[in-house]
Amino acid sequence: MTDVIVVIGAGSIGQAIARRVSAGKHVLLADLRLEAADAAGKVLSDAGFAVSTAVVDVSSRESVQALVGQATAIGDVTGVIHAAGVSPSQASPATILKVDLYGTALVLEAFGTVIAKGGSAVVIASQSGHRLPALTAEQNTALATTPVDDLLALPMLAPDKVTDPLNAYQISKRGNSLRVMAEAVRWGKRGARVNTISPGIIMTPLANDELSGPRGEGYRNMIALSPAGRAGTPDEVGTVGALLMGADGAFITGSDFLMDGGVTAFYWYGDLAPR
């Protein structure tokens, strides 16, 4: 039986992780835009990987279920790399919550029913989730465990409560790590693991949108004042993804890995701290 790695989001981070964990396996590369999936698929195919492509809208249950069906028709799903999402400069609060929060919960639910024993997944969250002030225990539980189709109806996510795209993004990414922690319990019953990576500013097209957007100056200041003094690269995220999805990460599940060059540390306790 063929082992299948499902990559959702054809961007450079998803590709970087896939290159490290997919040798000898079949890569099913899905994106909202088929042309993006096909372009990324050609890069991987030219590098020697077996690849097929698909269209998926992670905010649609029918679309995600169709992707699950396509993946299981190829073989055993032994890995999922969920790297799809929209940034604060790209969408409204409602769209961010639907894609980044609801969409991630939907992917975790759907693939958690088919993931193979010994399988693993990585969800790309964000440093932004670490800059959201502490939520209550009840809010944490709600984001982690509310049934997927009821998630967007939570009072804390009402349009009059979440009015800023950045706040929607922070809540979504905090929600991703909380959801993964809860899902790790269910995935564990299948003998599988799931973790989040929370990258800082990684040089991707999405990051370039942010750096040239209304918050660009703030992001450039973050980079300049961080201990690393630079943005990250997709390959660095790929290295952490490979650890989490491979045999060396077999004892790691339900965890969130912050890799941001020290930006969050400086945000809370250093020169970037809010005054």
C-alpha cells in the first residue's frame, strides 16, 4: 500500500516540510488555486517526488471530505502538513476566522478519522498566537473542544467582539495550538501524533504581503530588534517539521513549537514590550 503525505497549502513552508518527509511516498498537494498546486507539484515532481494535485477549500466541509476521499483512494495517509491560511493583510476578520480557525479544526477532524497508525501531522500556526493576552480557562476549552460546526458561533468570536483582522488572526492561531492539543488525544487512539509549529516572520509571499502592508513598519521593527536580527526561512521551518513528523519526534504530540528568532520573548519582556 502506498504511503500518502497530504500537503494543504502549496506555499513554500508546506513544500519545505514535504521535501524532508516524503521521499518514497506519494505527495497529494492541495491548494485553493489549482494553478498554485500544479506549480508547486511540478517543482516537487522535478525533484523526484511522486505528486498529484487537488483543489481544496478548507472552509468547506464538502471540499475537505473530498480531499480525504482522494487521499485514501491513493493509499494510507501517513502524514498531513496543514499550511493553508490567510493573513491579517489579506482578509476580513470573518474570513480569517473561517479559514484559519474553522478550516484548521475541520482538517484535523476529517484527517483524524483516517490517519494511519504511526502517522503524524504538523499544523502551521503563528507567533501571533503567542502575543494574544491570556484567555480564560473556559475560552481555552471552547476553542479546543467545541464541535467544529459550532465553533464560529462561540460568543467570543461574535462580529462585535472580533473587529480587527490582526485580533482575528491571533485568536485563530491560538485556537490552532489549543485545538491540536485536544486533537492529539483523539489522534493518539489511532496511534498517530499531531503538533503545531508557530513560526515568526518567515520569508514567503505571505510575509511579503505583510511587510508591504499597513503593519509593515511594525514587522520590520520586530525583525530588527529580535535577538536573531533577521527573518526566518521556509527551510528552517522544514527542519522542525521533519523532526516532528519523523521517528526522532515519536515522543512529541499535542505540542506547539514557537520558532520566531526571539520576537515573542522580546515582545513580552524586551525592547518590543507593549508600554
